[in-house]
Amino acid sequence: MDELDPMFELLEQYDDSQFIHLTSHYLETLEQAIEEAVDKVSLILTYERYFSEQEYKQIMKRMERGGRVASSKLLLRLVMEKKATDGKLIWKYFVKMHHLVPKLGKLLKEMEEQGADLMKSFKKMHILSEMSDHLKDVQKIHKEALQVQTETLKINTILMKEEIKDFPLLGRYAELTVISSIRDLSLVEHELLARGRVHEQWRENQLQQDLEKIQIDHLFQSSFSCMESKFGRSAAVAGVAGIGKTTMVQKIVHDWATGKIYHDFQFVFCFKFRELNSVDKRISLMELVLNQYPYFGNTLRDIWKNPQGLLFIFDGLDEFKHKIDFSNKERYGKPQHMCPDPECWCEVTDIVYSLIQHKLLPGCSVLLTTRPTALYLLEKAEINVWAEILGFVGEERKEYFKRFFEDQTVAAAVNKHVEENELLYTMSYNPSYCWILALALGPFFTQQDRDPRRVPKTITQLYSHYIYNILKNHSLKIENSRDLLLRVGRMAFTGVSEKKIVFTCADLEKYDLQPSQFLSGFLMELFELKNSTQSMVYTFPHLTIQEFVAAVTQYLTANQGDILKFLTEAHSTIDGRFEIFLRFVAGLSSPLSARPLEDFLGKFPHQTTCRVIDWVKEEVQRQIGNTWSEAGKRSLLNTLHYLFESQNRALAQATLGSMEALSLTGLVLTPIDCTVLSLAIVHCETIKCLNLEHCKIHCEGLQRLATELHKCQELGLGGNELGDSGVQLVASALKKPDCKIQKVRLFTNRLTASCGDNLAAALSTNHSLTVLNLNDNNLGDAGVKPLTVALRNPNCIIQKLWLNNVGLTDSCAEDIATILHTNPSLIEVYLGHNKLGDSGVKLLCVALKNPMCKIRKLWLWANSLTDSCTEDLVSALSTQHSMREVELGSNSFTDRSVPALCRLLLNLPKLEWIGFRGNPFSSKGESQLQETRPRLTVAL
């Protein structure tokens, strides 16, 4: 039976109307699937006469002008416009084309697995849409209330007369990129350490392969599900702080209330975990809903009867003060999480648990949002769909600034400045950082007399201007802005020290602070529900603003005798709570950072500046040689950030001028980190080794370092997923006339044959490189052949060449053989874990016999070698009297080869090590090999 027969049989069960429903249901998934091969799909459909020539030209024209996304949408729009009887036909074509479009194959596999259940689910959706007139009236009231609640965004602004201004949600909301999986559960907590520009490259490469972009109205669609459930669906959306999770939830609720999305849900209930923190008693789900939506009254009992039509949204799991345990352990000797009924009195944690695990109102759907750091809490939860918000990608940033500024000239100028400044651009994937950037940079492009050279370039400078604008707009409203700022700063510092971001009225009283128009420039007011009464709490708009205000206060009020001790203790705190705070302290030693604030806060103490500079100098010098542990590497990186923020060239020259090695192996580095490293290397006159192996810097990070790579003698860049574009940067460094690079390690970097020509061109012109490691890449024969041509160049002085596990076959063996006898400098060649086979090795043997061949180490581990090539190999290697090391392990040599191999051991007097491990020798054969030369190391 043909593998496609089951799918064709399934399609025969559907009628024309069901095919229309099917296409509509999977429309977005089809758009993404077809996107990668829209030209081929449209050509095939035209060949099969499904599309006319005119329609085909229309699709191709759209692809040329609008790209693959636009052309894929057009193709499916044309499909939807066809007559109903064509529905079965198009799906049969999709089945036939599944091998051309991997994502289409995934979709069809899901449909096949669901079988008849798929149409049952469509029928169920139709049943769900049926409601009594009474419930329809209640739903109308609910939708109207939600629409009013969600139609405006409250924006904290210092560029307008109002501190808080309401904007229409639809006019202010900028689309975010959301993907249908979680990339990395170990994403760092602090927002400044997250990636920016890498999202674009990552999206282009990955969304076309394994990962899919997902629209918010498709979160519960089955094609994004990682597990099936008969009782409803649960979705978790992760994203770093400020990325837009809460605004996304607001948009979801608004779009449902206005009838745009989620027509399958009759009622949507939205809760914030931050507000649920104030519920300190047992409560029922019914009371929880009525507290928030009192107009439901007694109708909730009727609503519970159809749980499939309910969606519960819980926003901000990371802000919940209680831990929800999804394991099945018992609590106090009794089963926990017993909340089987909406009117059962339970802890809030048990209600949330029971909804997610489908023990309460089975059939309902649940949406959670959280920071990545709280995802571990959901490891054992029944989550069907995992998604992550990447933030702004590409034009989405530009769109944000266009919506922020009424003057589009200012919007364009701010966007241009951010794009041209790598450090600021890295921040701008996050909406909350875009907000800070807009507030801080806006004045520089609205006032004609501003000096463009003073536009902020470091994080400290940026925040200095942000606070300057607050002080400028509010200083006339109070007598002593300095005194008030210092009191705010003391509270902020206590919060940083205690990892506290929410402050109560009692906290304000402790620091003699009163709610005021001035204070609202620094703190946002939030309502907290406690014991059925609302109280006000306060938080800084962003954690980094809290850290900056704390840094300014400590700088201005520090005890001169204790400041060095204080800085050292803060730096040694291992949980990172003072990491960004200390960067700000170091940055404030720069006149460019301090000057904007001095108009309102007075001169920054010169003695404090001198002590901070001295402390940074001592820390850098102390940490340079302390990179043997991860903690030591992280500490060094932080001190380099301090140095960068200080913008003190003399200090950088004094501390880094004589540094010879910089190793941060295994430490995950962001693009910001790479920018800092690049500027550090600028001042290293004696740098010899830069080792950034397994730092996940990607091509984006390497771009920040590209201008300084040629200064190093040794580059460790393995394990960084640089890709072909990243290696092009290395090749450019190798081509520079003053290149000093002698050793390059590029193993495990997802390289392909496409980078072969670039590397070959670099090798042909370079006169310094002696060691090249390309292990564990997918170069293949096509990628290695150009390299062998370059290696035959008389000026090439490569001594050690690592090509383990790069996809070589016997087709490339002759090219490799040529370099063995034409390049006299080549003494070590590593060819393990390839597929050279006996025929390929026999070609190498011819070169090994050539007197010009000077090889001392040869690895042929795991190359599918058999006894058939033994005599050729022994004969060839026996002529290499300088051979020191041979690796022949993990092949298929048997006892038949033992006599010849023993002869080889005797013929190579300088041989120090030979590997046979993993070959099917008998015990007797192994003993013979071991005993032939007792002092020789034989690995078996």
C-alpha cells in the first residue's frame, strides 16, 4: 500500500462544506507551510490546471514585490475563492506535494492521526456557538464591559503635559513576533542581558525550518500542540519582563469582546496573578469570577454547564507569591488540589491548578503568561501549547516609534539613531525598552539646538537623560528636587538590596515620601485588592530605572571611607542583584553621564568619582587572571561592563593594555557583551588569545567583534552556531594584511558547503594561519574541495588541519591526498568520523608514500575501513618514519589485519600512540597488538 493511501482515504470521508471548514481552520498554518516553497507550489497547481496562467503570474508578481509571505497569502486566498467542489481537489494536491514542503507534511500527519475526530471537533465548535437567549444577553453585557476595560492603554510619559495618558489600544498596539515553542528555558532573568538583533537572523533561519510564527488568535490551534487532551487545552506564553505579555493579553480580551477572534469561546475570564496575591482566604471559582465580574449573578451555574466554551486567562505567573505544585504529592497527609467544583471553597493555587489540569470544569481552556524563569513551575502541568514572545523584529520596532511620536520626523530620527547604535538596537526588541528609548532620545531630535554628539551611547548615558527629562518637567512643582530624588533613591536601593520591586504606602512613609505629581514621574501607581478593599502600591516603570535611581543616590551620598568596601561587597554578591546597579555606578563616573543631572542635583563628588575609577581599575586587574571558574568569568565580564560604561579611555588603556589572553569559554554572551568585549580588545596591545568557545554568540555577536579579530594570534570560536555568514567575518579577518591569527577553532558552528569558497579565498591570501579546526560541521565534499585547492598554495603554512565529522566521502579523497604531498608544512591531519571507506583511504595511501609528505599525526577513526585496505595502509604508513600518532579506532578491522598492523608498529620507530579501540578484534588479536611493542601506547 502506498504511504499516501491512508490520507487519501481520509479525504474521501469529507464533503464539500467540510473541506471549506478544513481550509479555513488551517489557513494560517497553510500560509506558513507554503511560504517556503510558494513558487514550486503555484507552479505545480498551474501545471495541474488548478490555477490559470494569469493566476500564476499574479502570485509570482506578488512574490517579487511583497515577498513569500504576501504571495503565500494570495495563493490561499485564490484557493478559498474557488468553487466548493474544488476543495477536495486542492487537498489531494497538498498531499502529493508534502515532500516539497516539510511543514505541510507535519500538518497532514496531524490530520491523519486525528482522523474522524477532526470533523467531530468541527461539529462540536458549531454546537458550542449555540446559546440560549438569556446567555446571549449576559454575553453581550460581558463583552461590552470587557471592551470598555481594554479599549485604552495607559502610558506613563514625561514628554507631554500628562504624566499618565490614555491612548486607544488599537492605535498604539504594535504587533509582536510570537513563536509556537520555547527556545531556551534558561534565558537569563535580567532584561538587559537578552538578545536583540539576533531575533531577526534567528527568525529568518528557523521559522522557515522547525519553528513557526503563531498569531495570538491561533494559540489553541491543534497544529501547535505538543500533547493532546480530551478535556480542553492549556497554553503557556513566555517572555522576558517588558516584552508585552500583559498588553498581548489585553489585546486578546479586546479582540474577543469585539468579535474578532476566538468565536469558539462563549465567555472569557481574565485574572492577574499580581491581584490574586491579595486573596488570602479560601474562595470558590464562582466568587472569584463574581468579585471581578459582578453582573453575572446566578447565571454562572448555566455557564458552567458548557465548559468547552470557556477560556480562563491568568497573566503573570512569575508574579504569583504562592507556588503551584503540579506534582501528585500529598499535602498534610491528604491529596492536594481538591477543587472539583466551581462552588467548592479552595485555595487560589488549587483553583488555578485544577483548571490547568482539567480537574475543574474539564473541557475549558486556560491561557497563562509568565517570564521564562518561572517556566520550571509548569514542567509537570498539562500544557498543550508552549509559545514565546520574541518581541519586536525588523519593521515592528519602526512601527512602535511611529505610533509613539506624533511627529513622524522625530520617530524616524529616533529609529535611525537606535539602528545605528548597536548597544541601543540590542535593547529595542523589548517594548518596554523602546518606551525608555523614546522618552530619553525624543528631546534630542525635537530641539534644534541640541548637539548630536551628546546623544546617549551607553546605558548609563541613556538613563541619565531619561531622569533629566523627568526632573526638567517636574522640578518647578517642588522646592528641592535633589532631596526628593535622594529619598526615592534610598527606597530604590533598599529594593535592589532586598530584590523588592513593589512598594507600599508604608514604604513611602518610611522614606518621608508622599504621592505627588513629581513622584509619579518615577513611580507607577497600581491598585492591589486585599480583603475586598483596594489599596495603592507603587513600582518603578522598569527594574532598570529603579537600579539607576539607586545608583545615583549611592553615588551622591556615599561615605567616602566606606565606598570601596561597599562596591567590592556588592560586586561579590553571587545572585547578580547588584550587577546592573554597579554598571550604573561605574557609568556615572563619566562626565557625559553625570553632566545632564548636575543642573538639578549639583556637582557629583570628585572624590567619589576618583574612588569609583580606582575601584574599577583594581577589579579589572584582579579579575583578568581569574577565569578558571564560571563565577570568575562572569565577574571579569561584569568588570569589563563597568569599564565600558565609564567611557574612560585612559583607564581602559591602563588596565587592559598588557592583557595577553581573554577566555570566557562556556559563558553565554549576549550581543551587548560582545560589544563590550570588542571595545576592550581595542585597548589590548598585546592580546594573543581570544577564547569564546561555547558562548552562543551567533553571527550577531561575532559582528560586534569583527574589527578586532585580526589582532589575536589564537581564536577559539567553536560551538557558537556562527553559520556560514559568521565564518565570512572570520575569513575577512584572515585576509587583512596585518592579520596575526595563527590558530582558529571553528568546530560545531553549523557550517555548510556554502562557506567553502570564502574560507578558501582567505587561506590563499593569509600568511599567518597554522592551525584550522573545522570539526563537526556539515561541509561535505563540496565544501572541503575549495579548501584543498587553497591549501596547495605555496604560501599556505597550515600545519594542523582538523576535519573530523564533516561529511567527507571517497569522492573527496583524491583532493585531500593532493595536499598531503604538496603542502610541506602540513604535519597533522584529522579525518575521523567521515565516510572515506577503503577506496578513499587507498587514494590517501598513494600520497602518504610520496617523499614530500611530512605527516606526523593522522586520524582515520570511524571511516568504515575494513581488512581490504590494511595492506595499502600499512605499506604507506611504514614510509612515514616521523609518524608520531595514528588513530584507526571504530572501524571494521578484524584479526585478519593483525599481522600487518603488528608489522606497522615495528616499522615506525618514532610512533608514540596508536588507536584501535572499537574494532572487532578477538582477545588474542588485541594481545598481539599490545605486546608487539611493550613501550608503545596502544589504545584498545
